[in-house]
Amino acid sequence: MSGHGAPVPMTSRKAGPLTGTADVPGDKSISHRSLILGAMAVGETKITGLLEGQDVIDTAKAMRAFGAEVTEHGGGDWSVHGVGVGGFAEPESVIDCGNSGTGVRLIMGAMATSPINATFTGDASLRKRPMGRVTDPLALFGATSHGRAGGRLPLTLVGAAAAVPVRYTVPVPSAQVKSAVLLAGLNAPGETVVIEAEATRDHTERMLAGFGATLTSEDSPEGRVITLTGQPELRPQTIAVPRDPSSAAFPVCAALIVEGSDVLVPNIGLNPTRAGLFTTLREMGADLTFENPREEGGEPVADLRARFSGTMKGIEVPSDRAPSMIDEYPILSVVAALSQGKTVMRGVKELRVKESDRIDAMARGLEACGVRIEEDEDTLIVHGMGPGGVPGGANCATHLDHRIAMSFLCLGLASQRPVSVDDAGPITTSFPVFEPLMTALGAVFETTSIPA
């Protein structure tokens, strides 16, 4: 079943070139953080270009439940009247974060140092995901949690009555964990320090600074050391959300594998901690160019042009690049399947605890489509079959995972036979306009799970 209703089976099939402009939605990571930090500021934060997918809508509902006034004005324009750091009210009902691991973990961090209780749940996929990686460091502040076995949802978090600052080394690269600790540190006295051995996406640090928090980030022998001074008064902001590079990955990669394609994707955020996929694609030989580079809202952006690239070759993707493209490995594995030679993706064990076990989901689906795969706990190897070389013809399980669904639908556009997914419903959580956007470019999708 989909996370928000009955399954929506869908099939994609080979068609003509993909051409035109793809206006992808706003960045999901920045959208979540805009709402949460807006709720923790004093005054009105104005947001344009907010991603209106279900994940972000669920975060908006949660901020209302904690006492902030969150208003939708239409066309991606929103406003948030915040309650200030430490000003959250105790929710009257359970906080349902749907499919969003980012939403639930960041919200837990934001409330963990206020003396209130909140119970969190989510859809079937989110209830399987580990929360201990967040509740463990939050316990250092003085928060306590009570959940299902393994720290899974539903889970009640009891905020710290007298929070203390912490010094925490993130055990695995995770922007969600780092961000949860920093948000918790806002309402703790003194300095909260987060150390990450491998740098992860830094939207939280950039946005905290924009809202007026005192924060430093420096490299050391231990890794990146981020120091936050607690109990600031956050100033409301006007935020223009860049468009999401993780969403842009799908029309970009589809254009690279569908013969004759030429697609422009404007206004894409190119934060260095998020742009690993585009670096990797160019190393493989992709015809991918960055036009009109500029800066908007403290984030680097550019227009991406992607053209069919029939000479792409497999490479070994450096493991230290994983944090900057962790969400993009599913669609990269599709590109790899239609390239020459093998593509080796190491350092990707984080994929096993995403919305699904993404290594297993992509491996099984690609194998069903005729692609040779090797894998272990931390590695995925795809043996490419060249342009047009993937037989296809399979019905692939999505496991309630939006990125798995979109990846296999893109594969069907360049396979010899159609490719189906058992449920395209979860796509609405992150990319609600995926189907009409891709169809406008020339993609052929049908709401049926049986390949013709």
C-alpha cells in the first residue's frame, strides 16, 4: 500500500526524446527547515517556493500543533508566525510525520529541550525506520523517549525540563542527526558542539546563521566541528527556497539515458554538500552543463542542461562522496545500468535505513529488468548494458519509497520493454508534480502495473 492511500500502480515505456524545461519543486530539505526555524523565531517568516509535497505539509501541520501560526497563501507562498526558542506548546494530539524521516527527526530535535511531551508516528515505512540515532543524542540534553522495540515509532519524547549543552560526535554521516542535535542546542544554555568526521549537507548551519544564531564551523583533526551558542532570539526571515537537486536528478538523468533528449532544469540549488550526483555524472561522461550560476538566499544555484549521453561509462564513485548524494544513488544506478562497463558505489550502507532498504530494492528491481548486480552491506555494483541495452519488462516493488518508484519509472523510458512499479503513490511525498512534469517533457506513463 502507499503511505497515504490505496496503491497507485504505474508503468513507463519507451517513447520519443524528452525535451523542454522542467520546473522542479522547491528543495525539500530547505522547506522543512524554513518551517521549523520560522516556528522557533519571534515574528513572521515569509517563505516563497516551498515544496508542497506531503512530507513538508506534515511538517507544517506539526508546527501548528506546537503553537506556531502557519499560513498557506497559494503558489508556494507561506508565512510562519513563530513562538520563539523554547516557546513550543505541548501538542494536543499525536504528531503524524507521514513518510518523512527528515521531518520527524528534525522536529524531535526542535522540541527535545522544551519541558513538554509529544508522541510521534508515521506511515508503515517510517514506523520501520530507526529513531535511536536521534533519541540517543537527545537523551544527553536530558530528554527521554519511549517507543517500540529498536526505538521505532510510535514514540513519545519527553522534553528536558532543565536542558544541558552537549558535545556530540555523529557516529555515521547524517545531516538529520546533526541537525536534530543543533536544533535541540538552541534551547540549551552555553555551547552545543557537533563533530562530524565526514561533512554532510549544511543547510541547517546556513539557515541558523541567517536567522541570527551564533554558530561557527571549522575543520579539525576530528573532522568538522560545529559550535552553536544556545538560547538566541531568532529573527524572522524572508526565504526563497531554491529548487530541489534531489528532484532535479530525475528529469536530468532521464534526459541523459533517453536518445535525442535535451532538457533544461532551472534554478537548481547546487550547495556543495548536495551536488555529488552531478559531479559523478560528468565523470561518467554525461553531457551536463551549468548555466547562469548565481547565489540566492545564501545558496549557490544554476540552470542545468542535460542532453542524451550515449557514451557514458561506469566509474568507481568515491565513498567519501556518499554524504553529498546519498538520496541519488537509486537514480544513479539506473544511469549506470544504461552506461558501458561497471559502476561501483561504495560507502552506501546508509541507503539500507532510508524509506526502504534502497540497495536491496534497486538490486532486486534491476535484476528483474535483466541487469547484473553485485552487492554487500556497504556496496552496490551495477554492470552496465549500454544505451538501450536493458531488457526491462519487470514489475518492481517500491516498498513505499518515492525515490525507488521514480527511479524505475525513469528506467522504463529507456528500456526495451516497459517497466512497472507496484505503487507510485508515495511520489507525492516529495515530488507531487513528477508525473505531469515528466509527461510534458515527453515521457509516457500509464496507471497500470502490467507491462504491455
